[in-house]
Amino acid sequence: MDCRASRDGHAVVVEVEGRIDGATAGDLENSMMAEIVDTDKVVVCDLNGVSYVSSAGLRAILVVAKRLSKQAVEFSICGLNGPVAEVFHISGFDRIFKVYEKREEALAEATANSGQA
């Protein structure tokens, strides 16, 4: 699993690639939280490069989202496809999080909602 972040003003896009499972979920959680600073208002988790997500991976994403919520940071997910989209749908996580097809859509709406337009 690889995790890279890019910044655009008060928005952070975290691109994840590979598998998010029991062996990598903790790394994802730590990597994402390490990339976020106090001034960030928007975090978009781009899972386009993820080929597999387990329940441990879902839990890691949920933990990050809850921490960000406490900091009043807008969190969303984009780029779900194939088996990863199916796992999000079956688990109901696509109803827990704001999910977008494309990164640009997630950034545009989250930035508008956070007042950072």
C-alpha cells in the first residue's frame, strides 16, 4: 500500500494505491493523519488505485474520518471502482461517507461547503 498527499490551499488529497488490509490498515491511518495539519479544512481520500479493501481497511478510514470530524474537517472519498466500490456498497460505507466518482467533484463540493471557495 502506498499513500501520497498533495495540497491545494486548505485542501489535502490523499492518493492511496495497492491493498488496504489487516497488514496495511494501520499504515494508512498513520500516513493520512501525518499529512493533515491544523489549517486543513478539506480532506479527499482518492481510492482509485486501491485494488482491495478489507474490514480492517474500512475501519482505518472510519477512524480517520471520525478524527477529522472532531477537527471540523470536511472528509470525502472518490475513485471507488470494481471490488472496492462493491465492498463500500455492501458494507453501507457509501452511505456513511460522501462518495464521489471523480476527485474534482469531491474537491469542488467540499471546498464550497467549507467556505474556502
